[in-house]
Amino acid sequence: MEKKEYLIYDNDFPIIVPKRIMVFAGHPDDEIISCGGTLLKYQDLGSEITIVVATTGLGGYAKTMQREQILEQRQNELNTIQKILNCKILELNYTQMQITREKISHITNLIRDNKPHIILIPHFSDFHRVHRNLSLITREAIYHCSTGKAYGGHERNWKPLGVYYYESPSCKFQYIEGSVFVVVDIEKYWKRKKEIFSQVYLSQKEVLERVLDWAEDTAILRGNEIDSSYGESFIPETTYTPLKILLV
């Protein structure tokens, strides 16, 4: 058999492109703000993107008069994001984000059914309760997928090749002790990420008026760490899923 050698030269950087990426978002818009540049980049490289939205984001209004129309607005925004990103969106429609056996079972089997190679989730120390509980639920679901047969897992084990926590306005990584950062270069995708958020998530203009400023400042900071203009940072979770695909 012919031996093949794959040499890396000084200016090369190898990229392993996962076939399927799944991102868990507590609310509509979390996926764009926290890791939109990474999703756009890997989609261009050929990855299939699935966005799992845990709640409908009904609290995302600044004025009382907007309360009645927020559900329709949020749904329209999700439909638009699905078209723009050409991705799959799974809506869980949870009204409460308490940690329950039912939610863990639901997400465990959702991961088994979709078999993502990379999973992106909020950090378990996130100040926002929805983000924090979604992280804890998904972490336990990943544990069941990877190591056991609970919740109907007979012959359905699935171990992702990489699980990462993403940064958010309510969980800034500089305050997390001992964190190991992976920074994805999104220089070519920052402008598009910003346009998508500004043009699609109009219902959040007042509620999250400072979020884009945070996102831009943070993207510049992370970009500086890898000699780029813009970046997005992630922390690998390797407790039950050894890291086999590095995001770059």
C-alpha cells in the first residue's frame, strides 16, 4: 500500500471540517451574538449547521406595549435566520428553564438523533439563568450520549468529537478561572455577522442595544490574540468527550 505523507509547511494551518455542528441557544439571537462568525465560517467550509433554540425569548421586550407582539416577532426572526444561514433550526419551546429529567431526556435523544460532531453550548457559570441551566442540562445529556444507555440509548451511543463553551455578554471568559481558550479567526465573517444581527433581530434593538458593542469589542480583543482583526473564543469541555476536532 502506498504510504501518503501530509506535510505542514510554515504558512499552512490544517483544518478538520466537521460534517455536522449543533449549537444550543437559550434564546433566539444567542447563536449569532456568541458564535455567529464561527457558524458562518464553518458553513462556508461545508459543515451542516443545526441551531437548537431552547426558549421563545418572550421576555425580550423593552416596552410593555411590545409584550403582545413579541412572540410573532421572534418567530419571524427565526424563520429569517433559517433562510439566511440555510441551516436547520429546532425549537424546543420551553417556557421554564428548570433542570428536569424530561428536558435531559429530550436533549439526550435529540443529540443521538442528529449525531453532531461538534456541539457548542453556553458556559455553566453564565450569569443568565436560562443560559446556565441550558448548559447544565446539555452537559448531562452529552454525558448520557457518550457513556451510557439511559433514556432509550440501546445501540444509540453518540460521542461528539468536540464540545465547546461559547462566550456571551453574561459570561465573559476573562472572569473564568483557569480557562483554556480556543480562538476562531472570523476576520472575513465579522461584517456579515454584524449585519445579520442588526437586520434580523430588530425586536431586540432596545433590549440588547449594547450587545453589539460588546460583541465587537470582544471580537477585536480575541482577534488580537491570534494576530487577526476579529475572533470568537471557546473553552473546550473534555470531561466525557476528548477533544478530537480543533476549531480554528
